[in-house]
Amino acid sequence: RALGPTEKEAVLDYLLQYGYLQKPLEGADDFRLEDITEALRTFQEASGLPISGQMDDATRARMKQPRCGLEDPFNQKSLK
Amino acid sequence: YLLLGHWRKKNLTFRIFNVPSTLSLPRVRAALHQAFKYWSSVAPLTFREVKAGWADIRLSFHGRQSLYCSNTFDGPGKVLAHADIPELGSIHFDKDELWTEGTYQGVNLRIIAAHEVGHALGLGHSRYTQALMAPVYAGYQPFFKLHPDDVAGIQALYGKRSPETRDEEEETEMLTVSPVTAKPGPMPNPCSGEVDAMVLGPRGKTYAFKGDYVWTVTDSGPGPLFQISALWEGLPGNLDAAVYSPRTRRTHFFKGNKVWRYVDFKMSPGFPMKFNRVEPNLDAALYWPVNQKVFLFKGSGYWQWDELARTDLSRYPKPIKELFTGVPDRPSAAMSWQDGQVYFFKGKEYWRLNQQLRVAKGYPRNTTHWMHCGSQTPDTNSSTGDVTPSTTDTVLGTTPSTMGSTLDIPSATD
């Protein structure tokens, strides 16, 4: 389902804060949908969740768990 | 696991700057000490707490506002803590969390601290969700232990901890005791009377101990006397025995039921300790390079101890005379010297043993001979009655240092 603007902002903040999304050096702050999907897939894979690239309940719950403040330098390359 | 860097040294200090309101200082200290111990039990790392001054790893609690950290926290929940990678050393905890120990409520300080120490040591986040270094807090675990991925990560950075060393330290069952401070006793005369202990110590120098003082033995006579604690900080006088092991570069000093361990002139963390696997009030100790073992002597018996392997000391003591032929019971000091011979000291006499561990012909001799006091005090050989100036002695003539100056003994901070 489509995310509301508040939740979308929170998800993007999380993915940015922990290194799953990289802010582009130039241009607008808007992320392409495929970039967000890819970041979600990476987060889900690193978290041992079903990999859908979609914001589901399990992913939402995982993002609410208490955690360390350091980034997760996971990407598809490191996960391989 | 992911690696973010590493420390170039393996003996690190840490300091606790403040504590949260939910836990007492003793409980915080216990939790943080245990957090470090998880890592030092699997990697060759040591951690020593300091109460003041600079520390390699600095732990503190701060909240939404912090004067000294630009990465502020976010109130209860969400981010719990963060740390710097080597060799920066900061570890910060969110003071707004409910920090707890021994309960499923709140956030377990010990486990979170162990995770952050992992970062401070150079580990990044693990993708194994059950690993300590996973980014998300998995909750309180009463029987927590490191995940194999955590162990593999830290050992990739610092290597494996020797299991023999761990066994040895665990089996000693020793208790930390407070250092002894006392006014120094009277200065002994190196050229008369017996010594408490003797070692061929660090840097190939021969040290003699008596009362609160130590001096080096050189070709030109005894070196100047120093208070023992001026060289080995924290070490008391009136020692029972001392032994230096070139195998481990450790010097062990024994007094009563306590042992002090030094590497060069620096006391090892956790010492002095009580020992209970050999009898207290030892007479002497020596390192025998032939089998790389330490021999401890008391009365007419000895114990053979391997510093790096599990030793079944229940088979000891064994009679001294079975291994060291012609040696007196209750020696006051013993040592292996650089000439490959073993020496025993008792009263005003000393004995030299050959490679077969038999007392050599012409011994015992007067210790003034050993101390090279010949130019100051004529030495009457107790066996032959000969007057033997020490400078003519063929064995001791190879004493490494010919300097009788204060340069013979390094300073306490050397």
C-alpha cells in the first residue's frame, strides 16, 4: 500500500541515517522509487526478513526496534 | 562481520566518566568490565580501567544535548548508543534509556556496552541477526555469549587468544589484593648476609633483593641500592622468591600467599593476586631453560610449573634432592644464570650446579665472592679456606655489565 507522507519521510530518514540510501551529491533530494526499493531490499536481506522491496509490517516493526547508532554499511555487494 | 579498523596495541585502558541514574556505580562498573571481558577472553587483548587522566577507550552517558558529542541521542528507544572506530575510542550511551542489569525490563547495559566496545575495537555491524554485532538490540540474554561471527571478526583483527594462557589464568583462582605501602627498612649490606631473592632479570642484568632494596651484581661489585618499589612500582620488600622467565618475559615475585607479575618493570593487570596451588611462603624460585619451566622451592620440596600450559601441581611438591643433587633444603634464593649453570643461595653461601644439576666441586662458596666484594672484603672460601678475590673468578668474570654506576638499573619509568 502507498505510504503516507509522514511515514514515507520516516522510512527515508531511517534508510539514510543507517546508510542504506545515499543522498545524491547534485540535484533534487527526491529519491527514485527504484533506489528506495533497492535500499529496502538490502535492509530486509541484512535483517533476515522476507525480501520484497516493499514496506511491509515486518520491515516496519524492524525499523522501530532499538538499535546502535552506527551505520550499517550493507549493500548488495557486501551482502554477496 | 565487517572490519572498520584496529588498534596498533593490544593493551588498552578505559575510563568510565559517568553513570546513568538507573544503575549504581558498582553495577555499571561490573557490567562494563564484563563487556570488555567478552572480547579479551577470545582475543589477545587486555583492558585496564583508569580512574583519572587519559584512557584509550572512554565511556560516558549523554542525552539529547551534549557539549562534547555532535551526534546527539533521541530520547527513550530508537538509538541506544554509538561508538567511534579505532583509534578514537569514544563510546556514548543514551542516558534517557532505562539501563538495567539482570532483568528483561529496560535495556541491558552489559550487552549494549559489549556491542559498542566491539565497534571501538574495530568491528562493524554483522549481518547475523543473532550476533552481538548485529545493529538491532535483541534483548536481554541471561546467558549471553559471543556469536561465532563476533569471535571470527575480533580474531581477524587481533588474532586468537592462547587457550593455554587462559587456562593458566583461570586455574590460578587468585584474588586481587591491594598494593602494600610501608616505610622502607634498613639498607642492607650487599657484601654481608643473605639475600631474599636473586634473578637474572630483564635486559640480562643480575638483580639481588634484600629487605626493601635491590641492587645489580656487576664485575666491579654490587651496584647502588635502590628501593624495590622505585624500580618495580607496587612491589613490596622482604620478598620470598623471584623468577624471571625469558620464555614469557615475565618476572614473578612471591611473598606470603601473593604473587606479583611484571613484564619488564610494569605490573600486569590484575596483580598482585593470591595463589593457592602451591604452598605460601616460598623459599626460592628459578627458571630452567633446558625444559623452559619455573621451579618453586619450599623446605625440602619443589614444584615444577609451566607458565603457558595447564600444570597438574597436585603431583608436587617433590624432594629437591631428587633433582638437584647436593643442594641444601630451604634455600633463600636460586637462579639460572647466563653461563648455563644453576645457582642456589642460602645464608652466606652459594652453590653452583652443573648441567646434570649436581653441585660442582669446590662449592659452596661465600656469597661475597658472587657479589664481587673481593676488592672491599676478602672472601674466605668456606670449603677450602682460600682467600679468593672475586675478580679472578672465571665464571662470574662474564657478568654482563661492567658499570657500577646508577646506569646499571633502569628507572622505574624506563
